[in-house]
Amino acid sequence: MLEDDFGREVSGVRVSLTDRCNFDCVYCHNEGLGDTRGPMDPQDGEMTADEVVRFLEVAREFDVGKVKFTGGEPMLREDLEEIIRRTPDRMEASMTTNGTFLPGRAEDLVEAGLERVNVSQDALDPKAFAEVTESGAYDRVMEGVDAALDAGLDPVKLNMVVFEKTAGYVPEMVDHVADNDGLQLQLIEYMPELTGKPEWAIDIERVHGWLEDQAEEVEIRQMHGRRRYWIGGDAEEGGMVEIVDPVENESFCRNCHRVRVTHEGYLKGCLNRNDDLRPMGEMTKPEIRETFRETVANRVPYYGEYMVKGDDGEWEINDEYIEV
């Protein structure tokens, strides 16, 4: 397993299969590349299934044990089932999706080898959902969650971005996963450094504090040092709520064990940076191996290393990483 200069092993990869999406969520940052929603037709720049699989085969050589397929909306790829089916043995395949295409495809995805799924769901009210996603597909998303559960993708983790427009819906979402078997909740801190509109951000520590008051059990994961809260019971019975809070969080960056791949085949060592993108050439296995090694070797914790606090207490780029 490859390790960067900060002792962080790379145990997982996130592979964006497309930047296309049938939603237009107001908080979207497209895996750190910016909101680039475009035509729904397949684009020439997207990696082919062969290229995706070739990369995964190389990653598996370095003991990477997990891949998460993302987008855009990965289910806009008609060859998604093929890609999952061809994912190397002993590599867990999961996916993030808005859920609208799960009805009718969930069973085929499980048969192909999909093991877990995250479904974006920012509210339990259709009107509120439409305001955030700029989509009227609320009922379809709910059907998608049911289809995933019926297909055996249990638990289904619901992704909810927490910011000014959604913070008030957190309690009912927590109750929702606590009251329904097979559901978990992932609360994702809004990232103004990628999406702009800092006025939308809220104090995520207040959410932590509220959940701690409700929880029967609290767990801290190795990945990112994330905190998990078990509501309505312990880890065997209760609903699990996890917070993903990367903003100005040195602990989060210090415990990051992932490398990303853009839909166009660039390796990306850090979500928050686009100055570290590395093309994999013609994507032959020797080229992929070398680029993967370089990407891992050059990974830097974003907060606490690439970004450091200046004399005024504000975050600024570390002079060591400024090209002269």
C-alpha cells in the first residue's frame, strides 16, 4: 500500500465517471472541479470502461481495497454495470447517486457486484427538496431508496449537505433514519471554499453538540477522524448519523486515505486542490502506475500543511507550496 510523506496510506479511491447530472443542486462542487453541469449526452472526454478498469487494476496492485464511483450522476453511464462487474476482486465497489435511476437498475447493480450506495437526499419535503436540487424528482428518489433496500444494499446511507437552506431539516432526517431500518444518515458540511456563498455556511460544531445530546453511543472512525452518532439505540439497534466536516479541520485532512480520479482521467490528490491534477497519459498500465505513485508521494494535508494559519489567524497558502 502506498504511503505519502505524512504517513497516510491510500486505501481507497473515488472515481468520477461523468460530470453530467440530471440535477442542478445549489451546493454542487463536482468533486472539487466546480459546477460544470452540461449536456446530458455522453461526452468525448469521459474515461471509457476499459480505462476505468485499467486504473482500478493498477490501484489494486497497490492494495487499494475500496472504490467509490461518483459523478456528476454515475448512473447516467449506461456501462456502469459493466464497470462494476469488471472491478477487480477483493475491491469493494460503492457508489454515490441522486437515486433517480435506482428503480429498475438496483438489482442489476447488485448482481454486478455493487456492495454499498449513498443516495443524496437533503430534505423530506418535496418543495424543500426541489429548492435545493432544482429538481422535481423527490418521489423518484424515495422510490430509489426503496429499490436499493429491496435489492439488498443495506444499509443505504442518505447524504445531506448541511447549510443555511437545509439545517432546519436535520432533526426530522435524524428521526427518519432512526425510525426506518436499513437507513443511515451522512451529514456533509457545506464547503464554501469550493462553491462560494460563505454566507450559507453554518457552525457544524452546533450540529455535533446537538447530536451528542441525542446519542446513545458515539464512535470515531479512522477515515478522516469522522464522528458517528447512534440515535435511538446502540450500534446494534439505533440509527447511525455520521458527520463529514472537512472545513478548516486539520484532523480531517490528517486522516485522509483517498485519492480521486476525475471523469477525464486525471489523478487528484486532494478534493480542495486543482493545482495537483496529474494526467495518466494514454492510460497504459506503466503510465498509470507512475502517475499513481507520484500523486500519492505528493499528497499534502490541505489544512495544517498546504493551508496554514497566518499571524492574523486566517488561513493562507503555505509559502512552501507557492511556485516561484
